[in-house]
Amino acid sequence: MRFLAGGAAAPVLAPLIAPARLLGGPQQALPAAGATLNDLFLVRGIPDLPFSDPGHPNNHLGLDSLLYLMADNGLKPYRSSLPYQLCGPSGLIAPDDVVIIKVNAQWKYRGATNSDLVRGLIQRLLDHPDGFRGEVVIMENGQGRGSLACDTSSSYGGDTGVRANANDESHSFLHLVNTVFRDPRVSAILLDPVRATFIGADDHVKNGFRKYENVSYPCFTTAGGRRVELREGVWNGTSHGPGLKLINVPVLKHHDTGGSEFTASLKHFYGVVSMDDGQSGPRHYGSLGETAGKMAASVVTPVLNIIDAIWVSHASLTGWPASTTFRANQILAGQDPVALDAWAARNILYPIDGNVRHHPDFPGVNQWLVQARDTINARGGLFSQEKGILVDRVTRDESEMNVHACQAGQNIDAARVSLSDAIVSFLASSADSREFEKPLSITTIGLRPCAWRVEKDAGWLSVTPASGSGNGVVSVRVRAAGLDPGRYTGNLTVYCPEAVNSPQRARVSLTVIEPRREGPPARSRPKSAS
């Protein structure tokens, strides 16, 4: 079994090939038109003791399996040109990013996000193959009841003990920061003390919240000295940079009967917004879907949502007593929060106790799922090539979800095929008869070279060679001559029968522009008399 490790150990993941190419040019390719099919990634059978590699004590088998499952299906965790399975030029996390991990720390016991899972996630962020130079920040706004030490006494009969949702209850989120990692690149912030502090657009010093329409979002300076303004990005003293990423890690659980009914990716935004901004009443719960949808589409889109279903608190939102919880040992991830919540409710939470109020078709639940879906889609969807977000329209319809599943550990040591680019973009004039080309690298990983073939689905698109074995580079070619101005989308599908993740697809975007029109020749002026 192979695990990704940073530094010198990383080359065990893949044979060396030509480095992957970063996408360039001013054009941003749009998602393919047509039916929605959003990817979800499910890992089952996570062992009760997930830290099984003594040489890498923070490597979580379930989280590692998730990252490989994502990478096998086109969603690369690391933004890097290095030729490793988990890397790609459009990957999620760059080495200089500030990564916010949103956890649930308003509660403790199994009502909080599993800190073992967060521990594994932090380790993989630090293991970035290019060397992680950014900062990982565990963040929560418990609306006055939160504790990153997992010692809140609210709703626990006065119990002030540390009760983390982990195999070792002492492993709170602060324990991860201060004891497990003790790394200046890892920090935490609890926003409860500043939830009633509101700042203006030109305040880049004070910790607090900014209002946007009828929602709000935090702005703060990290322990590492970085100024995070969640909607705008990282403030560098003169402008906002793009290197801010949010990973949303909610715990799947019951919530209040007659309210949201359960909590997962969308409801978790209630620990990002401030309830002191004057909108708490409508949010409980008539505008739940609108609020969460607006936060996801117009404030900050998580590059990844990971639903923690290791322990599912199916009969209490507090995760206590133990009789109200069930060990499901699963995690579900993706970039479409509506699809994730609908699928998790139907296929993980509801089967545990058969509570109809946990089903996505229950009227109260369906109302906020549809409201969130419509809010996000009306605001233009989620797609962002800059952030590596591949989902555009969100959905609550299971026929529009593509669920990739594996057992924990089964996909880590297997033959795979990967592509250097998820999107290849071209810009050409309809009057240009030339053929334009760009390279696409195909990498196979396994005990022996794997054979592959490439198929295309558009007449203006071609690829050579169309078949091969092992690692190779194909030429992607497009011809715009004869096409009307507009944006065209085609697909290349790479089949590799021996690979566990076959087929792989690359989207090809061709923007055809009108030919430049030459104006009439300038009229010469008559010479003036001397």
C-alpha cells in the first residue's frame, strides 16, 4: 500500500514523465453545455483505527482513499506540474494557498466534526509535493457557544470536559494545532468573540464581519500574519490575492425537528455567517436555502466539501448521549453542496433510523434544498477554473449525480491513467484556415505499461496519435474554419482497460471569433498652398 508523502518520498507515487503543462491565455473555458452530471466521491469501510501506518502517524486511511478516488476521476487535490497521481495544473490546493478548514465546533462529542479526519486532512495539505508554504487555518463561528478545545458545556448538563469527536477524546482541534502538528503553518481561529463586530470595506486590520446583501462573512488576521477577507481573498496590503481556499468539513447529523431536520454541507454555512447581523430570524428557517446558497455562490465557494459520516448523530444534534449516534465509517465529498446533502440524507442518514424527516423528499427538507439549488444557479453556478471548481449548475436530482465509490484502502495501490489537463482551451478566427494544436500528456501508473486509446466527439476536433501504451503525449488539434462565431465544447475520452479509474476525460473549449474587418483606406489630405 502506497501513501503520498512530501519531499523525497513523493516519487513512489508515479514514474517520472514530462511535467504537466499549466493552462495559459486569457480565456476561461466554460463547462460543457447539456445535462448536469456532478461528481460525488464516497469512501466506505473506514477502519475504526484509521491511522495504520507507523511511519506516517497522521495519514488517515479514509481521507487518503478519498484523495486518490478524486484524483482517479479528474479532481486533483494538488495544483502542481509534478507528475504524481494527486497532482494537476488545475488542482485544488497550490503550495502558497491559505486554506481555511471550516469545522463544526459549536458542539462536542459526536456533534462536532471528527478531529481525526481533520488531522489527516491537515497532514495531506502540509504534504504538498511542491512544498507547502501557505497556512492551514481551522475556523469556526459557534455563535457564542463554540470551542475549538471541544470543552463547551452548553447542552451537556454542565460537563466542561474535553470531548472531541475522535478515538482519543483529548484530541481537540486546538490539540491538533498545539500538540500534534506544532507547525507555524497550522493555526486556528474561533470567531465567536467578534461575531458582533462589523467592519467596513476599507478596514483591513480589525477582526470582525462584513455585510454583503443580507448575509455576512468573517475578516481576520491569522496567527501567521495573513489577512483573510473571506469574500475578497487574502489582503496583501494593496490588493486582494487569489490564494484563499475553503474546505468545508461538516459532520452529518440530525438537527432540530421542524427546522432544518439535519445538517451537512449547506447548513454548515451557519458557522460562517454571523447571526448578529440582524438576519437570524429569517434564517431559522424560512431562508435557510437562500442564505446557504448565497454564501456558496456569492461569498465563498468551497473548493471541496467533505461530509464527515464516521459517527452519525442520527437522533441528537449534540452528538450525545452515545445511544443517539451510529458509527457509519464513511465520508462523502464533492463540489456540489446541494447534491451532497441530498445524497447523504437519502443514502446515509435516513437508512440509519428510517426517520422520514431526514429524507430529502420530506417537504421541509426539500424546500431548503430547492431554495439553495435555485439561488446558486440563478447566481451563475459555482464553476471557477481559477479555483479548480469544476461544478457549474448544482442539483438535488440523483439522476444528475455521478457517484464514485470505493472501500477505504482499495484504490491506493492500483493501475491508473491520468491526463495533464482537465480543460484545453483554444481561441481562433473563423476566417483562419490553420489547424491549432496543444499537447496533452497521458500518464499510466502500474506494474507494466498500460495500453490506451483516445476518442473525440466533435468534428472540429482531432487528436494524434489516437492510441498508445504507457506514458505519452498526444496532439490536440482544432480547426475553426467554417464555424460560426461562438463557443464550442468537445470532449476527449481516454480509455485504459487495465486502469482502475478508466475512462478519463478532458474538455476541449474552442472560442471562435469573427475575423478582423479592415476599415477603408484613409483619405489623403490635399497639400496646402505654400
